[in-house]
Amino acid sequence: MEERKIIVGITHGDINGVGYEVILKAFSDPTMLDLCTPVIYGSPKVAAYHRKAMDIQTNFSIINSASEAQEGRVNIVNCTEDELKVELAKPTQEAGRAALAALEMSLKEYREGLFDVLVTAPINKHTIQSENFHFPGHTEYIEERIGNGQKALMILLKDDFRVALVTGHVPVSEISKDLTQELIMEKMTIFHRSLKQDFGIDNPRIAVFSLNPHAGDCGLIGSEEQTVIIPAMEEMIKRGVQCFGPYPADGFMGSGNYRYFDGILAMYHDQGLAPFKALAMDEGVNFTAGLPIVRTSPAHGTAYDIAGQGVASEDSFRQAIYVALDVFRNRCIEKEISAHPLRKQYYEKRDDSDKLKLDTVDEEQI
């Protein structure tokens, strides 16, 4: 039994988007408060504005920091002393400053040990840019601020469907030169460790995407598969990682072969996220693996096109909370188990039946 509920820090994101709507809708269900204690980093006045505008029946308490959080209540820490102007569906510099203020306050209080996991509402990556924020997104900012030198990995997931990215928020024109054997091995190592530690999979199976169409057709349509991706995979196999491919992304996803694997490693952002969001947009979750902090977010963005209309679905945000709670518990269990490991008493002989079976997945799907 847990002595207390897990405390979930939540940043309000872009105040002109659907952030407050999905947050307040998620906690309009009182059973959510049986699972965790939420602490929203944002603005009580802006929260009240959104609540009234969309007639959402969610009450909250205003506190000075997460140290004052009350169980059974939605708690809000005011992160800005300024009067904020809400302009629904519009990207504004004021909204960007408010989003950054909430994020900075949340990380400060995380370093002080005042909450357990972080769930971030969507930001506008342009308006949040400033002297203190010069990053492509949440992932890179959090990695620098509290990563303690560890590298982050973006994983999009829904249930057992997990897609990780080797390269993240980089221009398409730079993907090929950024893609190195060392980078693929680094990201696969983080992915493999996360599948074991964060999701409790003992011997995860990872499918690896090619970079070029048709996996390069033996060098006819690009050489990165032969010179970069396959050598990286061969080295990881030597290290005990079950990885398979590289598979052409289109046929692999279209045929449903992703169901045979615990995770998929895509080479670039849209290669992984386009099919993922097509299949799992409504309940998909963005999880930042590889860092000390457990951080998740909904898979959607600010959704300006529907902001203020009261029609945004809170399902993805709710799932982001569930994933954060599950990963936190899994890490606690893993930490407890590894603290006093049992001495190995026997050697378990493994065969390669799984590898033989998975190697039959059709790599020529078009």
C-alpha cells in the first residue's frame, strides 16, 4: 500500500490552446483524485476563465507550492504575478511567457522533491522561445535542466504500441547527416532500458525502421541502411538487445507487423509519429525516457483550431497521467528489486526461436 498518493505536477502549457480544457475535464471525474494528487503550475485566474467559458465543473485550491498540496483536491500554484490576457486560438508572446514560467517553476519544485511525476500540457514551440528557452521542445529543455547528463528519448505510446525516435525535432534536410551509428546505438540503448525498467518487459523486441524507401534496395535508393543502421544493429545484438530489421516503414505499418514487437525505433520524427498518430491520436501519450524525471504529455498539440469550443477530448491527457503513474510505480519496483538482488543460482539456456520467427516478417512490403 502507498503511504500517500503520487503527486503529479502539471504545467498548463499554452493558455490560448486546449491545455486548461483537457486538464479541467480530466479532473472533473472525481475518481481521478483517488489515483493521485494533482498540482497544476499555472494561473488560477486563467483556469477560472477557461472553466467558466466552457462550463466545466472542476473546483481547485490555490496554493503557494506543491508542499501545500491537499489530497482529494485539484491544486494550483500561481506561477505569474501578471494579469494574463487569454486570446483563444491565437499564438501570442504573452502565452509563451506564461508557459515558460509554469515550466520553470515546476522543474524548480521537482528538484526540491515536492512532486513525483510531471505531465506537461502542449506548448507553442515558437512563442515560448526566449533567452531562457532556445530549444525545439519540452524534451530537449527538460534534458538540459534536470537530465544530470543523461540523454532523453521521445517515445509515443498507446498500450503496447510504442514508437521511439532516433532524431527528433530536426529539419528533414539534416536527418541523414545527423544519423550516425553511435546515435542509433545510444537511442536503442535508452529504448531497451526503458522498455525493461519503465514498462516491465523482461526481454524486449525492437523493430528498427530503415531511413530510405524500400530499406534502400541494397544501396539503389540510399546507402544509410548498409553503412549506418545495420552496423549499429549488429553491435547492439552482440550486447544482447533483440532488434530486427531495418524494415521499410510504409509496408511494416500497413501490414500490421508492428503488433509483433514491444517497440519500434524510427529514424526521424514524422516517420514514426505520422503512422502513430493516425492509429492512436486520441489516446496517445508522449513519454520522455532516459531521464531521472518521469515526464509525459498528451500526443496532441495546442489545437488552436478547436480552442475554446469545449469539444477537445481529454482522453490523451488522462492517459498521460495513467502512464506517468504506471512508470513511476515500475521504477519504484525495479529500484526495490535491484537494491538486494538474488544471487544467480542457475543458467537459463535461451534459444533463438523468437528471432527466427520475427526474421520472417516480410521486409518487401510495399
